[in-house]
Amino acid sequence: MRTYKIGVIGGDGTGPEVTLEALKVLNAVERNSDFKTELVHYDIGGERYLKTGEVLPENFAGELRKLDAVLLGAIGHPDVKPGILEKGILLKLRFELDQYINLRPVKLFPNVWTPLKDKMPEHIDFTVVRENTEGLYAGTGGFLKKGTIDEVAVQESVNTRKGVERCLRYAFEYTRKRNKNKTLTLCGKTNVLTYAFDLWERVFNEVGAKDFKDIKRDYAHIDAICMWMVKNPEWFDVIVTDNMFGDIITDLGAMIQGGMGIAAGGNINPEGVSMFEPIGGSAPKYTGQNVINPMAAISAAGMMLEHLGEDKAADRIEKAVMATVTEMPSQSAGKMGFGTTELGDKVAKLV
Ligand code: IPM
Ligand code: MN
């Protein structure tokens, strides 16, 4: 029997609660599968930082590299200055583990409320492939004359040929495998960011024309795509974009698919260790109240299994989530009609 070693980082706020439900479902799905998981729990997050002054233990990424995958709850603490945990934990792990893809499906399940009038599940079903290690997130730039009236702050978008190409190739492959409309939309800003997106567009066309003749290439500016995602989400199959634009449009995507309670994502290194997470934050005000929606975390566990090649188990989780959300009057915290743990029980029973 295959055994996967899974790192578990519950993290901050409601992260640990939703992660527990994801593990409950994982455990249930394993019972009728020919694989099992061995969990390694890590106490990482704001509480630990406040207690010890250390954001991450020494060589933590090296530790995670020994695993098959990582399941993450949420990172972010109200008593810690913004940026410290996000950059010191989440972004650091994405970078050090070279998880160069952030894969974020936007899928409206039947009976889930969307703010888009007249849009049904058949209209909202696409995936965003977000570059996850470069762009404005690379952290280059700096201050000049900080604190004076002549202060200058520069933050640069770093786009390497290698980074852009590997992201685009992944997106093309993914579009092929997804086999829906076989259409890949590059989202950029070629009319203003004439260096960065010139590179993206050239590589997109080059790689597409050479190795992915079966995939239709499409392009949309970032501002326009915000419009189309609201007005005509059915136009999209797979969208590929840089780190910052991907961050922004996946929050928009999460909203049109029913909210943060339901949106999951994967930080993927196709050649290394990947990390799966609900894309919402740590929601401190709901911590410990059993009111937060665990569906995103459960779906993240499903994405993890799919990534590990356990397609059948992943499919069972998706079906069980779909059946469970049908019974929920809302996907918003506190209005779900059931508690966090009850929802985990329901999904676990159905897988
Ligand atoms: C996300 C989050 C992170 C990001 C933050 C917490 C650093 O918003 O996963 O989308 O910007 O990537
Ligand atoms: Mn984000």
C-alpha cells in the first residue's frame, strides 16, 4: 500500500479548525482506498512567533522537502504587524520550495449562491494558473531617503525567461489535460507594462505555436478580465497570469464561486513538494466558534490527493463536498446552518 507523508500546518486563527475537518475527510477517504497517509504536524504561525520571536525554525523548508505534500490552514495574526508572517512563512515557503504555480480553480457548485445574477454552474468553471515565485512578489526594490520628504520607494516586477516559460508550459499542459475548451487566456497588461508582458506574450506565442498547437491562445488585459469574469465568466477555461494579477483575480474568482469559505488552491512545484490551502485568511474574529466554513480546506485536501495521483479519492471528496454544500443555506461563516465540525462529519460520511 502506498503511504504519503503529509506535513500539516494548521497555522493561525481558524486555520487549525478547518484543517482538522480536512484531515477528518482525508482519514475517511483513506478507509476505502489503497493508500494511506502519515501526518507530520508542525506548530507554525503567529502564536509561536509571539512566544519565541522566531517566524520559522531553521531549515524548515528542508524539513518539508522530505514529505510528499503539505496541507496548510491559514497564516496571519492580528497582533503581528502585517507582512511578517505572510512574507516570513507563506511566501518564504512558496519561494524556497520553488512552488512556481499557484493553481486556483473557480468552480460554482450546484445550489451555491453566487453574486452574479443568472449565472449557473455551467457558466462558472475555469482555473487560474498564477505564477507564484516572481513578479512584484520577488521582493526586489527598496527605499531611498526613507523617512524624509524626498523619500523614494521602488518595488520591481521580476520576470525571468525561465520563470515565465515554466509557468506558461504548466498552464498549456494543464489546459490540455483539463480538456474543456482547450483555450488558454493570458492575462496581462501589454499596453502599459511593455517589458514584463512583452516577455510573457512572446513566450506564450512561441511555446504555444511550437508545442501546443491543439490549444487555442487568447489574451485579455487585467482590467478587462475583471470585467469579463463578472459579465461573462463562461468565456474562460484556463487563465494564466503573473503573481500580482493572479492574487487579485483569484479573490474575485473566489467571490463568484461562492466565497472564501469554498475556494481552495495549490502551491505547486511539479518536480518537488507542493502545498495546498484554503485561499481565505485566518479569520481571527471567528476563531474557536465552530462557525467557519471548512469546505475550502476540505477541497484543498482533495486537490492534494489529485496532485498525488489519487484521482478517484479526489473525485470522491469533490462529490461529497458538492452534496454537502447543497444542504447549506449559505457558505458564509455563521450562516451555514451547521457548525464547522458537523460539516466535516457530513463530508466524511459521504466520501
Ligand atoms: C494569497 C494571499 C497571499 C498572497 C498573502 C497572504 C501573502 O493573499 O495566497 O493569495 O498575496 O499570495
Ligand atoms: Mn490573495
